[in-house]
Amino acid sequence: MDVIVIGEPLVEFSAPAPLTDADTFRLSFSGDALNAAVAAAATGAHVALVTRVGDDEFGERLIRFAAAHGVDTRWMRPGPGSTGAYAVGADPGGERAFAYMRAGSAASRMGPADVAAAPLGEARVLLVSGVTAALSPSCAHAVRHAAEIVAAAGGAVVYDPNFRGRLTTPGQAAAALAAVAPHATLVTPSCPGDSLPLLGTADAAATARAALRLGARAVAVTQGAAGVLLASGDAPPEAIPAVPAPVVVDQTGAGDAFAGTVAARLATGAPLRAAVRAGMAAAAVSLAGQGGTGRIATPHEIDGLL
Ligand SMILES: O=C(O)C(=O)C[C@H](O)[C@H](O)COP(=O)(O)O
């Protein structure tokens, strides 16, 4: 097993218009964990998504969607509860706005038992996020527990803080980061989206220092078009320029494509810098699609942009 992702896949309703006005939405399947899992699987890595989907029609469709994108779905278990959903639109300033319909969903009921059932001891890389930790106290527990197991077994842990103000508070999200960072091989905060609420800074270098102080072995601070600042304990931070996006339609899922691709490349033996650059290329390609899984980079496209 190369990569295990734990999190909540969602039904996605996306529109290129403000949520307050849009009346025609495109139905697809997304959620940060699924976005990352399909990006990782597209690199050719063996990737499993550990989750619970609803015991409803959309739960079945989510499993079919993940399988069709090469994800190992054996640990996508149905119910109890419903499949979560979200709507994403653009607010009048062009920024994205998310509306969630996921409270009490099947995935939010995950806990340490789901972690115990997953083949974590065999995983080269575990990818978990702050969204998963924000779903419920039992999910926060599951994320911490999974990180401890994988780190103790000698695997790598990648943590994407992915702060969502509609799911959690800055204090809770900072606590989730602090709990996982000591086990993390790599943390991928966005700056300023994650760094300001969680670490109190909008400066990339200060973000990297703060995450390293929490115990992470390396930090990739993502800054959109300003690129990535990569820092680890043993080298001066390196500013890696962004990979120019061939086509820009929608940024939803770009951060998840980055994290999933980095996790997959690390699992298949790439050095950290090369894995990060591959992630940046996958994120650039993903901008051409609407929604979180509208455009998934192939290995050929990734290598062509590097
Ligand atoms: O917010 C959530 O809970 C979701 O999972 C829905 C979205 O698909 C991703 O969050 C998009 O994430 P970005 O890669 O940062 O664009």
C-alpha cells in the first residue's frame, strides 16, 4: 500500500456563480480526501481511501466514482447515516464560497475503530487533513491515532491543515495541528489561509518556523501563484516558484491535488523537493477543471510541466 487517505468524500454541487444566485449546479464528487486520493491514484500509486459513506444512493455512487479513478475502495464502508454534500460557488469578488450539508454524516461518525480496521501498518504514507479532524471529536481522535500508528510503523505522515471556518474554530484546528505535527513527515499549510488562523502569521517563513517548532520534520507552505516555501530542519528554506497553470477555470481542489500527489510521489521513493514540485504541477493542471475532481493530472502532464 503506497498511500492511505482518511477523510470524507462529498457529493459536490458546483456553480461558477455566487451561491446566493446560482440555480444550476454541476453534480460531481469531491471533498478534500477524495480529491487527494484520486490525484494520488492518477500517479499510478496504490491508494486506499478510508471512510464511511452514506447508506444511500450517493454513497454507492461515491464508491463507484472512487473505483473508476483507481482508488482502492475496500475501506469505504456504507453507513450508518447519510452521505455528506457541499455546494461551491464564487462570491461577487471571485473568491470561492462553500456551503456544507454534512453535519452528522456517516463519515463524521468515524473513529478509532475505523482506523483499527485499516491496513495502516502497511502504508508507506498516511495523508490526513484538518478537515477530517474537524468533522467530529471521534474523527479528530481517529486522525491522531492513525498518525501515531503509521509513524510508529516507520511510514510517513503528511498533514494538510486545510482550515475551514465553517467546520471548526482556529483554536480547535490549531490543537489538531499540534497533535499531529510531532508525527508528521510533512505539513502543508497554505499561507495565509491556514497560517493566519492556526499559527497567527501571514508570513511564509514564520509559518514554516512555527510548524517546525511544533515537531513536523518538514513544511511546504503553499502560497498559490507565489509558489511554495519548503523548509526542513536540516536545510535553509527554499522558495520554489509556482508552476504556471496552462488553463485556469476553478481553483477548487488544487491544494488537495498538491497534497495527494506529494504523498504519492513520496510513497514511491521521490526525494521531498521532487515530490513537492510534482505536487505543484498537478495542482496547476487541476485548475483547468470545475470542482474538486474536474481535472486530474496524468503523470505525463506532471512530468511535462517540470
Ligand atoms: O471544504 C471541504 O470540506 C471540502 O472537502 C471541499 C473541497 O472540495 C475542498 O476543501 C477543496 O480544497 P482546496 O484544495 O483547498 O481547494
